[in-house]
Amino acid sequence: MGNAADLRGVVKFSIGMLCIAAFVLILIILSGSDLDETSGKAIGTAVALAFLSLTAVAGSHLTSRQPQLALLGYAAVLISALAFLVTLAAIWSGGGEDNWKPAIYCLLLAFACGHSSVLLAGADARDSDGIKMVRIGTVGALWLLTAMAIGEIASSGEDLDAQAFGVVAVL
């Protein structure tokens, strides 16, 4: 019973954060002035908050739906929080590739954790073997794509294999 209450609390908190971010964005838009650098940073912060609160909620939902996968759910929440902090630092520090690389790595990991959490939370003991295989294959392809993207960003050269990325992304 505690897990359901915890999930409701996380969802309510996330909805509250999304409302605050939306309110800030509305104020910026209605201010009537041109968007300046600070407005752009505020918008970036609101978008990051919206995106990462969703990946955190997905992880939290996984912990309540599939207790045997709670570690992945908690990791999704933790990585989402870390990604928000690192992205916030990149946005407000003035940018630069050195500031954005860690943020991009964290965002990719949060995206993969959130999507994996959504896919795995829907698993049911009554699922057919085919559904189970598709789910596992999709999660595997997602993590392979994430690893490929992080590897590409980390490498210094332009060795992107567009066909391999395309095939894995389609999978």
C-alpha cells in the first residue's frame, strides 16, 4: 500500500513542478519583450524539468508495478535528478562543449531509463512469449542505441555509422 501512496506523491510533486515551469514560461511569453539570454535559460530549465520529471515518474512507477525491477526504477529517478542538476549547470554556466557533454550523457541515460521503465512496468505474467521477447528486444535495442550515442559523442572523430544508428533506432 505504501508504494501506491509513494507513487501518488511523486506524481503530485511532478505535476506541481510542471505547473510551476508552465507558469514561468507563460510569464516569460507574456512579458512582451524579446527573448533574451536569461529568458532562453529559463525556458531551457523549464523544458529540462518537464522532461526529466517524466522520466523520474516512469522510474517510480516501475518500482511499484514491478518490485523485482525496483533497482532500475530507483536508478531512473536518481539519474533523472542528476541529469536535471547537470543540465541546469550547463544551461546557466554559459554553455561550452565541456559543460554540455556530461549533461547530454545524463539526458541520454535518463531517457533510456525512463523508457525502459515504461516498457517494463507494463509487463504482465499473462503476456505471451512473443510479447515478452518484443519487450526485451526493444529495451535491449534502446540501451544499445544509448551506448552508441554516448560512444559517438565521446569519440573525437567523425566515425558515425549512420546505417547502424538507423537500423538500431528503427528496432
